[in-house]
Amino acid sequence: MSLPASSTPEQVRAGGALLDVNNLEVIYDHVILVLKGVSLSVPKGRVVALLGANGAGKSTTLKAISGLLRAERGEVTKGSVEFKGHRVDRLTPGELVRLGAVQVMEGRHCFGHLTIEENLLTGAHTRRDGHAQVQRSLAMVYDYFPRLKDKRGTQAGYSSGGEQQMCAIGRALMANPELLLLDEPSMGLAPQVVDEIFAIVRTLNQRECVSFLLAEQNAMVALRNADFGYVLENGRVVMEGVAAELAANEDVKEFYLGLAAAGRKSYRDIKHYRRRKRWLA
């Protein structure tokens, strides 16, 4: 399912974008400029990683796409967001969910007092295709997340962090989406659980043709499971490319994967290298 190594950003965009973000500018509280002309694309049937350190603008980008900015006193002041060829940055989050784009928020946000199954069923509240189809979706979620089936009668608040993350993703799947926006799905989870969740994401992408935009600080695991990636820094896209090529790039390896190139052994040398980022030169 990986993109050819020779693919360029322009070829990827030309391949049929499900989501197009064009020159997006976002301001909070009418004062704080957070995104400064962000453009990215998610081709249909692909997994795209959005990388960057804490505060780079990853979560803001996802919220601008999903319509959740208004709840945090943010607004899109320039640019546009197009989903399936239609401009959607003026739609409500509920309207966007009905169109087929769903965000899984950072920090899981399950309803702690509801059972796992009750949480999952809340994700289907926008659907109008009948009880039988909803039950088929529930069976599909349990097939991909067998742990949730075992815990379906347990209150979500008493479940582990990994189970809550699976529940949050499963709840989003209950809306029958074409695009899932995942915000820091690995945060606070053990490496084994992270690998399990990303393996399920990849399988969902391949079998169910669900497209993904992943906002992640863990660049290594994100690039290992993505087709394409963008690197954000200070509200700008500073690098983009095929995931395998980004993972092999010396700048990305040093700044985001923590791997120093040959000849840079000391912490002092690494600090100096980090101050002179080649992509900003």
C-alpha cells in the first residue's frame, strides 16, 4: 500500500485528494497567530502523517479541518479546507461527520460513566441507515478490537489507557467515516499497545479503505505506518515527502527521531546542529 519512492508531492496531490487544506491561517482570541499558511493533502485511501514537536500546530490543524476551533476561541482567517471537492471550513463538526470526516481527539475523551459498548453506540448517532447497519458496524469494530468485545459491559472509566484509545477510535468508526483524523493516538501508551493500535489503523486503511491523517510526535512509528508525511514547525509546513524518504532524511532523523548522523557524537554538537536547521536556512 506504500507510495512509490519516486512519487513527488505534486503527483500525490494529483492522484485524487480526499482532503485538501490550502494556505490555512488560524488565530486564537483574535490575537495569537498559530497556523501560518499551512497546506497539505490526504489522497483517498492513504495514511498521511503530520509530524512536529509539541506546540508546532498539529492539533490546531486537525481542529481547523474538523470544525472544532470555535469551541476554543479559534478561527480560520485565511485559506480553505476542501473535503471530497467541497469547501467545509464553514461547516459545523456534526455536518462534517455526516459527510464522512471524523476526528479522534487527543487524550481519548471517552464517556467514563458509560460502558464500552454504550460509548461505541454514541458514535452512530448521526447515522440514518437503520439498526441493522449500525449492528454490522459494531460487529466490525469488535472484529478489529477484540479487547473491546471482551470489555463491552465495563465502564470506560475503569478501562486501561489503551482500551480507551481503542474505544475512541472504534466510536469514530461507528460513524462510517471515509476520513479519520487521529490526534496523538500514541500519547501515554506503552510501546506494545502503540504498535497494536497502529497495526489496526493500517489494516483498516487497507481493508476498509478508510483514509487517515495522523498528528503525531512519535515520528518513528508514524512514518513506519504512513504513506506520506508533513513536518510542521511554528505553524508552518517545513518539509513534506513520501514517508520512507522522510524517515531516511538526516534532518528528520536528527530532530524528530533522535538519531545523530555520523560524526555528531556529542550532545553539544547535536544542540548546535539543532540551532541551524537546514530547511530554514
